[in-house]
Amino acid sequence: MTTSKTAITAAPIAPVLANRWSPRAYDESYEISQHEVLSVLEAARWAASANNGQPWRFSVAVRGTELHAKVVEGLGGFNQAWAPRASALIVVSVQKFHADGSENKGAHYDAALAVANLTIQGEELGLHSHQMAGILHAKLHENLQLADDLEVLVVVSIGKVAAADTLQGPAYEREIAPRTRLTLDEIVLHGKP
Ligand SMILES: Cc1cc2nc3c(=O)[nH]c(=O)nc-3n(C[C@H](O)[C@H](O)[C@H](O)COP(=O)(O)O)c2cc1C
């Protein structure tokens, strides 16, 4: 059985938001379609960004390809134990500088908005994503031959969820743990209804 991790909320939220969660158990037989990849990338492309700067860049590595092997090499040890079974690994990098050479201090914020769009669009398609910062940034930069002005930010796994018991050890424990959040009282400093 696959795990249900629907958020418990004080007021209804869109089902794609409530149902999104970050699995580690992926169905290693599921092949992501070109349509699905295009759809999540389009969702990312249409995210808002400061001055419409769009500093995000994506490298899509579908399982079984040469590129995928290069991305797997750039995952941290814990993530290497489960993420390669996802249908694809998407490396997100950001342009660190504006066209005039000044630092883009909002690049990470903008890229996070694009990744949020990507994960929600995936959910709409019945695909689950898992963002990973536990990665070897320099290794990914080198393996993907990224330009010097790009900074590797995260790798996002995407695919169909599999049963939790396809995992072992800490990954299994985390898979079956309930999802928790701070309360609204803790995070809303002013104006909570
Ligand atoms: C920027 C970022 C980096 C993360 N890095 C990792 C990671 O390296 N390995 C991992 O297993 N989970 C990672 N996660 C997943 C978080 O642990 C997870 O999103 C959080 O526990 C909330 O769970 P949920 O996404 O299921 O709601 C990361 C999430 C984000 C947003």
C-alpha cells in the first residue's frame, strides 16, 4: 500500500496542495512521459520572479540515461539510497548575476517559486516530487558542465509513489512518519483570524 500524507488544515486548501508530500519510495518501473516532463517544466517557467528575471535553469535527467548516472553521482549518500529509483532527477541551478554583472540577491527566492510550481503541477499529474539539498554541488556542476555563473541549488526527484516497505532503515522510518508542521499560532506573527 502507498502512504497517504494529506495535510490536516484549519480551513480547506486546494487538493494538490493538501496532497503534496515528499516521498522516498518511488515506483522504479514508472517511466515519466515527455508530456509530463513538459508540463512540470512549463509550470516552473510560468512562475513569478523579481523583474521577470527568471534566473532558474533546469537539467532533466530521466532514469536510465547517461545524464541520470551523472546526477546520481552528485547526490549525497542518504539521498543516493532512494532517489535514483524516481522516474527523473531534475537539477535546479540559478543564475547568480544580473545582466549588468551585479549579484542577483533574489535568485534563490525566484527559483524556489519555480520549483514550488513544478512540484504542484507534478501533483496535479499524480506525480510526487522530493527536493534535495543533500547534494554534492561541485560534482553536479562539473558532471553537467554548467556555466560558471550558475549555482547548483537543489535536485528534485519526480515519479510515482511506491509502497513504503520498498525502503529500509532511516528512509523507511521517515516514509511512515506523520507529516508535522508548526501551528498557525507559531508562524503567523500578526493578524491571525
Ligand atoms: C530545499 C529542500 C531541501 C531538502 N533536502 C532534502 C534532502 O537532501 N534529503 C531528503 O531526504 N529530504 C530533503 N528535503 C525534504 C524535506 O525534508 C521535506 O520537504 C520536509 O520534511 C517536509 O515534508 P513534506 O515535503 O512531505 O511536506 C528537502 C526539502 C527542501 C524544501
